[in-house]
Amino acid sequence: TAEARYTHVFGTPRAQQLWGMGGLVEYVPSPAWVLGIDVFADTPRGDASSYHLRSNVAAKWRPTEAVEVQALVGRSLSNQRGAAQTSYKLVLEYKH
């Protein structure tokens, strides 16, 4: 899956207007599981040298029709706007 994105944060300088692109590969080993890895880069509008390239590894588990658990770990591969970043995300979703 390919992704293109534009982010505009209102009321902030031009550095908060970002263009981005990336790709995602998913593997579905069973109906209850989805595993994925993505690579995504964004850059401020008008300054391609200030890019941030990151990758995420994620899993989704759907034990029932109503419950979904999502987990993600991400890390900067190259951040020309600052220090490397690590992110973690855990989501429990219940659909009623």
C-alpha cells in the first residue's frame, strides 16, 4: 500500500506544513491477525533537506468481532529536523 500525505497545522510557521510519502506491507497469517511494517518520510514544504524518515512495525489482533488490539513500535531511521525518535502505541478497541 502506498500513502501520500499533506499536513497543515493552522496558526504555526511554514515548518508545520509537511509533505509526506511512504509504503506499507501487511501480512495476514490468519483471520484474527494482521502484521505490518511501513516506512514513511515527511519534509517541510519548501525544504526537502529537512526530512524525517521513520519505520514502524505493528500488529492487530481481532479475537472477536467486537474487540481489536493494536500494538506499534516505531523508530526514526534518519531525522534531519532533530534527534531520533522512538514511538510506542497500544490501542484496545471495543465495537458495540
